[in-house]
Amino acid sequence: MVFSRMAREVQSSATIKISTKVKLMRAKGIDIIGFGMGEPDFTTPDNIRNAGIKAINDGMTKYTPTSGTMELKEAICEKLKNENKLEYSPDQIMTSCGAKQSVCNVILALCDKGDEVIIPSPYWVSYSEQVVMAGAKPVLVHADDSTDFKVSPDDIKKAINNNTKLLVLNSPCNPTGTVYSPAELKEIVSCAIDNGIYVISDEIYENIVYDGTKAVSPASFGPEFMDKVITVNGFSKSFAMTGWRLGYAAGRGDIIREAIKLQDHFTSSTSSITQVAGVEALKGPQDFIKVMVAEFDKRRQFITQKLNSLDGISCVIPKGAFYVFPKISGLFGRKIDGEMVHDSESLVNTLIDKANIAFVHGKSFGSDDHVRISYATSMENIVEGMKRLENVLAK
Ligand code: PMP
Ligand code: GLU
């Protein structure tokens, strides 16, 4: 066998695959509208960009400790205390090249062959693959439109057995936009910690919430929660800093230390320049977030209304993140512009080929009855993309 177990078992990332395809088509001059990548279309705010430029000019160009500079870790502790009611010290913080790496380090630090990791589904594509990298088994617990894609504590209890090591939660959720209430979260997380199971709480979309919804950090529910919950967050979404690569994990000192040890051998720290910009992001003005979220909200309202007006499509109105996850199984068995649609992937391919719009098929997120549409693109693109969708469905 040429390739390792890991290489053979891990699936490629559907989100990255689609967005790469869109970029290639655009480079060829094709007028494609991409709804694939979950990436704010906003530019990183000026003050943060300038902090990065200054860091270069000041010669902040050397390795930093793997877990990040003390200044950044202290700024993260301040943020977690003020915004999330979480008391951590800098030695309980690990910064990484994106929240993606933070999640991966923690999974690799906790999970082995034979362990099971519960992932409420629909779920972000990388969780399951990172669990597979660890040699552990992803156990998907499904929820659908009927519960706004929320799993119940009972669903979680049923999935727990002696091999269960970890539960991965993501509220607000990619791809569904679902936000659990504090009471719901407390019940679900309690099922895990009462059984000695660790929890990763990926809170990267915490600021992107609508209709007065508030995201909470389950680690703040009490000392027993602090002991088992590892909080992950990042700068990509809240500060439109996807390309800078900065995320972090906060948790019990021993868990974070082991995760840092692994990162020592992967990437060392993230970029020294990015870390300076990250401090500015946390300590500088925060009004950018409100402006961005208000714009996302307009798009959310438009896109859900439009999708729900189309025959064969229905869409839960999400309370967070910048995705909609419409049910498209009503289109199965129909021909769209001569192409038979029989699953989410054939629909996505047909829409790329016939309408020049790119969604991501739901299969990779755990539901073949849905597609994911990211509305982190301009209103102009959304209006045009929805027009193209409506027109092609009529063919
Ligand atoms: N978690 C979720 C749920 C995401 O959607 C993403 C996508 N970017 C990440 C983590 C990772 O983000 P980053 O690595 O850019 O911080
Ligand atoms: N998280 C974003 C998404 O889901 C970026 C791509 C990725 O890392 O998966 O589209």
C-alpha cells in the first residue's frame, strides 16, 4: 500500500474543494457566483491591518513560543473573562494557525484508536476527518429541520457508551446556523460531563447571531464544566481574518499542554505578525462586528425568503453564522435543464454547470437532503445568484 492509513481514510474537504473549483472557473473567465466558502467578504478592519504592517516594520519577524506570545494570551484571557465569563490564565491558552488547528490539536491530544467522538450532525466537515486522523471513530447524532437541526439530550445519551471520549459542539453551527439556548446547552453538556466525557465547544461564530440571540460558553456553567470543556474560538469570522490564520483553545492546563506539545511538531506557533494583529483585534474598537452582522442579517432575511418561495426547496431561518442549509430533496427525481437530480451532489454539479452558481452539497455535512449556501458574499451576488437559481429551476 502506497499511502498511510490516515491518507487513505481521510476525505477531502468539500468546502475547500468547491471554493477551489470556483476560483479556477473564475480564472478561466467564467462568471460563476460562489456560495461555497464560509469566509466573510469583508476586509480585515484598518486598525488590525495597520497593526500587522507595524509588526513587520518593527521587526516582529521571529518565532514566538508555540502557544503564542504572552501579550496575545493575556488579551485572550481578558476577552474570555469579559465576554464569556471564563477565568483562564495564559498557561491555559494555546493559539494556533486557525481554530481548525486548535480543534485538531485537542482531538489528537485526547483521542486514540478505539475511542468514539460524538458529533451532532449536520456538522462542519473537518470535525469527522480530524477524528479519523486520530484513529478514533466519529459517531454522528442526526437532527433535521423538524427540530431546527437541534439534537436533544436524549439523542446524546443514546450515543454514549464506554468508548465515548469526546463530544464536539458548535453553536452557532456551521452549516445550519443553529444556536442552542443556554438551557439546552447545559443539558446536553451535562450528559457528557456526567459520564466523564470531554467536550470541545467551537464558538467561532459566537458574534454572528440574529434576532437578539446570544451565544453562551458552556464552560462558564460551573467548575465541573471548566474541567471538561475545551473552548475553541478564532479570529477568522468575527474580524474577517481568515487569511491571517489565528485561532485558540482554552481549557484545563494539562490538556492544553499536551495539545501544545503536538503543535510544537506541526507548525510551531502561528505567524508572529498575525499575533500582533490579533492583540489589536481584541483590544481595539469592536464596532466592525456590529456593522458586518447587520449586513449579514439583511442577506439572511432576503435569502431565506427567496429560497422558501421556490417549489421543491424549504429553508429553516437560522439564528446564527452566515449559512443557510435548505432542504432540497423536493427536487430529487426532477430534471433541471436536462440533468436528472437525484442527490445533493448532482444538484450542486447541475447548478454549477447550468446556472454558474456554486453551493456545497449537504452529504459532506451529514445530510444528503440539503445543500449549504454561504451568504458571506455581496447582496448583489446573492440577488443575482437567487435569480439564476429560480431561472434554472424553471427549465
Ligand atoms: N470551526 C468552524 C465551525 C468553522 O466553520 C471554521 C471554518 N473556518 C473553523 C472552525 C476554522 O476556522 P479558522 O481555522 O479559519 O479559524
Ligand atoms: N470554515 C469555512 C467553511 O466551512 C472555511 C472552509 C473550511 O475551512 O472548511 O466553508
